[in-house]
Amino acid sequence: MDRAPLGSDVYRSFAKLKRHVDALVRLAGPIVVARSGVILMATVDMVMTGHYDSQQLAYLSIGLALVMPMMVGGLGLLMGTLVISANRFGAGDYPACGQAWRYSLPYAFGLGFASAVVSLFGESLLALVGQSQELAAHGGDVMMVIGLGLPVYLVYLTTAFFMEGISKPVPGMIAMLGANVVNALLNWVFIFGKLGVPEMGAVGAAWATTASRCIIAVALITYVWTMKEQVIFGVRVRPPGGWRAWAQQRWIGYGVGTSIGVETSSFAAVNMFAGWLGPLPLAAYSIAFNLLAMVFMVALGLGAATSVRVSVAHGRNDLSDLRLAGWTGLGVNTLTMIAFGLLFLFAAEPLTRIFTNDPALMVITAPLVAFMAYLPIVDGGQAVMANALRGRQDVWIPSAMQSFAFFGVMVPAVYLFVFPGGQGAIGLLQGVLLGSGVSFILLTWRFHHLARHSFLH
């Protein structure tokens, strides 16, 4: 007599899980493409610059090393747009979604402008952290050009977050795909000196990226301003109140920005250590890390979709759905990351050849790519768990956990493995594996703990 109810419960549980997986994949697909497009643009820059000249690749890599923490830190500070939009969307308060976007626009531009000013002093900053005069000078030029595009790029990001929060990620994906096509064409012109333009190498790649970012910002804002749902979401309505009216949105961003800023700064420190090893190890690490970053963007896209699903459930006060949304995101991500890990392990040399045909560089790079087989599960997993917690509007404790894992564990471990330990370039990735593993364990425990208790408001 108990079998029928048991079978019915199993069926209902399976149906609920399937619903979550289907919803996650539908939402995550365009977000993954858009997030991956960010790294694809950087990857194309590196591939085309690397085939132009290995030394120019080193200039591009070191120039990006210091501008990335500012860019990604700005991304984190704007994450409140995604969380609040999704939360209010789940609660059915659609005008509040548009208000969240309008509040964020001047904020995003201001953050980008501040980053652009800092980027003007790239050469001095790179020299300050121990880079050679040559790397500092050429890397500083790259940093300055990339910095010029940050104000409009952060405006694009907050607009994309708004669209993802209201479960309309496709326009952001299309804009990013178009930007990648434009970027590749401009790279061909600026890096190699085509159509009468002088050869610019790494700086040419930077100009191509900046121009492409300006185009996608204009395109996506135009779409939001003219879309048929603009009245429902009130995107043309000036939001009420002043600075205090959107304090919660900023508060979420402060926590996420701190977390992402510390994490990215920690990886920038690892990049500095790679620079101390010399131009070839730096270029090798940059290639390996760029491949890892492409995979990480897939995890970040799945994480963003997980955050939206968790946040919508949070807006409905549905603890059971919130719990299942978080664990579904982690499960789907784990299966995806295993596949990428196997690709790194068994296709290390072909992947390396995409970036360079320099035999000396290939010898150093291929073993790094093979070692990265171990990284995607823990690094991608911690990204998904961090996003699930953000969807729950739990940001500061996870931020402290990630700061400890990356700055307190990873950076010292990398230094010890590389220099006193004598591991060379492979030691860079050994330390990254340790730090990511600690972050994954802590964040998974945190979500498990919160998912068993009542809501935090």
C-alpha cells in the first residue's frame, strides 16, 4: 500500500528537478554565451597578438593584469542590479526592476571613469610591482587604452544584468557575439597594420577591444530603451528617491565587489609572480590561464543563472525551490566542468598550438594546460556557490570566505610553490588549485547551512 505514494513522491521529485534543470539551461545558455564572449574577445586578442609576436603577447598580458581587477571589481559592485532585478521580478514588482537599472547607470559610468583615470598611470603602477622597464612601458600603453573603454563597458554590464534579472538574456548575448566579430576584424587591422593603418601589436588589440565595447554598450541600451516591455518595467521613468533609495542594491554590490575584487587582485598577484619568472613563463601562464578563464566564464554563466533562479525563489519566499535551484546549478556545473577537464588533459598540445607556434613557448605551455584538468571542478564550483549565495542576498560572509581562500591561502601558496619550492610555472597553478579548493569547500558548506534555515531578510 505504501508503494503508490512512494512512487508518486519520486515522480514529483523527479518532475520538479527536471523543471529546474530545464529552466536553468534555458536561462544559462544565453548567459554562458555572453559571459564566454567576454573571454573569447580576450582570447582572440591573445591568439592574434601571439601569432604576431610573442613579446607583444607578454605586453598585452601584463597590461591586462592590473586593469582586470578594476574591471571585474566594477562588475561585482554592479551585481546588485542582477540580484534586485531578479528578486523583484520573482515578486511580480516589475517597475522596481526598471528602477534598479536606472539607479545603476550613473553609478556604472562613475566606476568606469575612476578606473579609466587609474589606467592612465599604468606604466608607473607596473614598475611599482616589480616589472621590468620594458614590460612596464609597453604594458602601461595597453592598460591606458583598455581603461578608456571601461566607463561604457560597465554601463553595458549593468544593462546586461538587468536583462538577465528579468529572464531576457538573449539581447545581451547577441550584442556580445556581434562585438566579437567586430573585435576580430579590428584586430586584423590594428595589430597587423592593414588597410593603411600602421602595425600596433598589443596596443592595436587594446584599441580593437575598446572600440567593440563602445559598440555593444550603445546597442544594448538602445534595445532596452525601445523594447516593447519598456513601459511594464518603467525603464524610461526616473526612479524616485535619492542615494538612500537604492542602498540595498549597493550593499549587495559592495559585498560582491569586495569578493570579486580580492579574488581578481589575487590572480593579478599570481600574474606578477609569472612576470618575475620572465617573458616566456609569463606568456605560457597567460595562455593557460586564458583557457581556464574561458571555462570559468561557462561556470560564471551557470552561476549567474543559478543566482537568478535562487533570487526568484527568494522573492517568492519558497525555501524548497531555493534549495533545489542552488544544488541543481552546482550539479549541472560539475558535469560540465568534468568535460572541460578531460579536454585539457587529453588535448593540451592542440590547444596550445591555437595560441602560438613558438616551439620554446609551446614546451612550457602544454604541461600547464594539462595540469589544468584538475581546476575547473573546484574553481567553477566555487563560482556557482558564490552566485547561489548572492541570489539568497547573503554576500558578506561568502565574501570573507573567498577573500581568505584567495588572498590568505592562494597567493602565499603560489609564492611558496614557485620560488622557495622551485616548482616554476607549474607552481602557479598548484597554488590556484589549493585556493580554489578551499573556497569551494567553504562556500558549499555555507549554502548547505543556510538552505536548511528560514529566510534572511
